[in-house]
Amino acid sequence: MSKKIFSGVQPTGNLHLGNYLGAIKNFVDLNNDDQNKCIFCVVDLHAITIKQDKHELRNNIRETTATFIASGIDPTKSIIFDQSKVHAHAEGAWFLSCMAPMGWLNRMTQFKEKAGKDKEKASIGLYIYPILMASDILLYDTTHVPVGEDQKQHLELTRDLAQKFNKDFNCEDFLRVPEPLIKKHFSRIMSLKDGKKKMSKSDPSDFSRINLTDTKDEIVNKIKKAKTDSLPIPYEDQKLKDRPEAENLLGIYSSISDQNLDKSLEEFGGKNFSDLKNQLAEVLLSKISPISDEIKKLINDYEYLDKVLADGVNKAEEIAGKKIVEMKKIIGF
Ligand code: AQP
């Protein structure tokens, strides 16, 4: 079945293995299926929900674009564009904000995590981030949204908002209710320093994550230093309960090697972590280093990257611009 795919990544620097295994690797598979129509957005409006340096932001928009292409997304097949250039996203977010109950937003756990203890100081933008995400998705009649597990709740909100809009304005099926595409296994890659915390760009310790631009030495070193426990690797997955670091390393190994956990347990059951770490470092070098080399090559080609984005903006504008005009008519403008 042909799918309309939409997903985005924030240009906030330090794209990491979690972004790759949780999201970008799936984008590439979807891009490679000729039946799909894919749109991958550099969600720069989302990025400014937290203060950004303007020069870094511009560089990060290009770096995220370079990462998409270096990972295997073909810009002649899929639309790649920067969100802030297509005005319909912000406009649609306003329309949806006006009908979104605050109670729904108050349940969003990512806001609670990102705002931390000092909620009063967090931006309104961070609070309504999921509504902008809903606008992004709904403007393109998206059928499927590939994201990491951490975005599941936001996607449920998107579905609820689409249904509420259609009901409130009596326009059945106008906003298409999208399905999430979340990997069944290892859809949440955890920190290398703490198996209970998500691998994240904003973690102050660089040793908590493998960045997609890390050098070979950095990758090997980070895996060597990754936290483990004192027991040998088990033979069965039930024995991984309460061993988050062991589960995470085996998960990363399985995911990057495209094999299931049972196969990895068969390979490493009874062995020491040093065996798993050596093998994991080797696989990471073979899969991540070529991407890293390609990012470094592309990142200096501003002309090419800006052209990819500009072409993407034109194509995205055509789709989203039409939808927002229809949306306005439905609302009564
Ligand atoms: N640790 C992760 N495991 C699996 N998937 C992940 N994603 C992010 N972290 C993990 C997925 O990557 C896509 C793009 O994410 P994003 O850059 O738009 O924002 P994020 O989820 O806020 O990423 P971070 O690293 O967690 O950033 P900070 O540190 O700023 O909060 C999404 O599909 C996401 O699910």
C-alpha cells in the first residue's frame, strides 16, 4: 500500500545514534520503497522552543540536511525542507491551538521532562510544541509517521486533534488521522552512562551518546567506557530485567546489525561485556563511520544543501499551502 510519510528532526546539533536508530534509519527504508511519498522536515521552528544561537542554528539546519542525505535519504525521491520557510505550519498550529483543550496538553510528559522543576520559566512554545507537530503532520494528509518511542504521546495528541477538528467543524475526514510507525523493538535508545535515561542531544556528558559525527576513535572510546554491570551476559531476554545497561548495549547491537535480540543473546550469552563491546564497536564503525564521513563532506557544500532545501520548500509549500487555504475556508475566513 502506498504511504504518505511525514517526520521531522530538530536542528539542535549533535544528532546521535538514538536519532539514527529510532528515526532516521526508518526514514531511509521508507524512502527506498518506491510506493511511498516521503517528506522529511528539518523542524527549525521546534528548535527555537529552547534558546538557540542564530549562527549555530543555521549551521545545524544544514548539518541535519546533510545527515539525512548522508544516511541514505535521496532528495530527488523524498522532499527535504526547513519548516520555518513554509508558513502554513505556524498558521495551522494557531488554528489547532484555538481548539486544543489545555487538559490534553497538560498530560504531555515531554514538556514536564524538558521544562524540569522550573515550569514557570519554560517557554509557551515548549508547552505547545505538540500542536505545532500536529500541524506539521496534518497539513500533508500524512498516513504514517515514523518516530522514536518518545514521540508516541505527541502522535496520539495529533490523532485526537485531527478528530476534534473534523468533528467541531463538521468536515468528516478533512484532516487525515495518521498512524504511528514505531519500531517494535529498541525504539528507545538509552544513554551509555545510564540505561534508565534516554540517549539525548542535551545530555551534558558527550560520553552518554554516540554522535553521528564522532570519529572512529571517539566511537571506540565511548563504547569502551559505556556503563555495564558485573554479571556475565545472560542467555535469555527475561534475565535482562533490571539490567538496563546490558539490555541497552544488546539492543543497540541488535538494532544496528538488523537482527533480533535472541540472535544477539545466542552470540554473547555467557560472555563478558568486553566481547560485546569489541564487536559492537566494530559494527558501529562499519555502519556509522561512512555516514559520518559523508556528513563531513556534504556539510561544506552550502550551495548544494541550500538548493536541496529550497527545492523541498517549493514542493512542500504547494501541498501545505493548498491545505491551509481549505482549512481557513472550513473555519470561516
Ligand atoms: N534516544 C532515542 N531513542 C530513539 N529515538 C530517539 N529519538 C530521539 N532520541 C531518541 C527520535 O529522533 C527523532 C528526532 O528527534 P528530535 O531531534 O526532533 O528531538 P528529540 O526527540 O527531543 O531528541 P533528543 O536527542 O532527545 O533531543 P533533546 O536532548 O533536545 O531532548 C524523533 O523521532 C525521536 O523520537
